[in-house]
Amino acid sequence: MEIADLRTLVAIVEQGGVIKAAESLNRVPSAVTSRVKLMEEKLGVQLFVREHRRMTMTHEGKVLYEHAIKILALNDQAVSLIRLARPGGKFRLGAMDSMAATRLPAPLSEMYRRYADMDLELTTGISRFLIDSLDDNSLDAAFIADAPHDARFERATVFNEELVIIGPANHPAIRVPQDIRCQTVLTYRDGCSYRGRLVSWYRKYGLEPVRMASMSSYQVILGAVAAGMGVGIIPRPLLDSFLFRQEISEHHIDGMESVVTELIWKTGRLSPNIRGLLELMQIKYPPV
């Protein structure tokens, strides 16, 4: 099959129909429809069920779509590695929410300034989601904290952050879990490396949090802690941007002074885009 066939299939699925897919591909709708019919004839299967002006994927269509995503990602990466002398083209970057809000705006803005032909896509999520997305080729690289060592990936250290426990204003000093007065611990969703750090800290003292509440973002955690709902764990830089800083107490815990954040990518796939980002952030790879 041709790459254009796969791009057409992916566009229809991701854009939600032929008309929007045609716009994204700079084609007329009839050309998109014709290509789908030719694909179905080549394969001898039906990829879409057409009902009431809607196109629903068949099982065969879903299987082809899942493989098409991976094939196109590898194709785009090959083009970037071989044909581009400098960073450019599509760059699918992942990051944890806390980093996207504090550390990344400046370097990503500079990436746009330096490389006008770069199509940068930033996806945020928890550590587990980012690692899975790297593994299935949905992302080219991702910023992840406390990532476990894995032969599938190469990595470069980019930041060292301090994690702090936060509580309502005037909460007594917290040094061990027994010092925490609030029964509820507010964290990001399961799979977040910071949440893992907090649970490990409790278990070091033979304890478990009494109650854990999953929040949708670190800003929600900050607001909930300020309102007295419980305590939380966040990277120290997030406190500086919180409007109601006076409503929160900050507690430094031994063992959380340095949390390493790395830029991670698939082994053997150090592309010009990844190298360009590392150079912009003044990170040498491989380290000397």
C-alpha cells in the first residue's frame, strides 16, 4: 500500500469524516472517497460502513488504522533523519503537566523561533501514559520524572526538581507521615511518578495514606489544599505561580530534594528534532 493511502485512512478517522479529512489533506472529498474505495478493492475487505452520511470503521479498518499510525510515525521519522539537515517537520513531544506549565514554555517558544518549518505537537500526561506512548510510537520524545531504567529507551537528564509536601496555611511542620493532620492526600492520577514517591515515603514508615483523592491537574491540587481539603505533593516551582500562595504551607522532606527529569526517546532514534531540543536546552548527548 502507498503512504498516501494510510494518510487518507488516518485523516478520516482523526478528522471525523471525509469532508474534514479532505480539508486537512488539501484534497476534494470525492478524491478521498475514491482512494478509500481503491484501498478496499486492493485489500478485498470493507474498511468503513457507510450509513446515514456517517462512516463507521469495521474491525478490519480498525486493525489497519492501528498499524497505519505506527507506519506513518516511522516514515516521518525516517524522512526527518535522512532528508533534513536541521530540525523540522512533525515533532511529537510529551511532557508531564507540571513541566508543561513551568519549565517548557520558554524552550518550546525558542524552538518555534529557530525552526519555522517545525510542526510541534505537545501532549501532556502522567508518566505511565508517556512511556506507553513512546513505546507504541505515538510520541517521538517525552519529558518524564523518575522514569525507570529500560533498555528500550535512551535518555538525557534535563532538570533536577525538588518535590515538596503542601498543606493548608499554618499546618504544623511535616517531617514524617505522622505529622500530617489531614486524612486526605491529594495527588495526580495513578501512574504519576510523584504520587509513587509520596506512597513510598509513607511505606518507609510502615504506613499507608488513609484516603487518596485523584485530582485532574496540579492547579486543582493547589486549590484544594488551599481550601483545607487535604495535603498534596508537587514540584517546588509550581508554588511560585500560584495566586493564593499565602493559603498554603510548604514542607521539605528528606529524600525528595532532587527528582530527576529526563528527556526520553526510543533507543536508536535520536532524530535531528530531539538533538535540536537538547542543544537548545544546552544538554550534551551523549554526556561527556
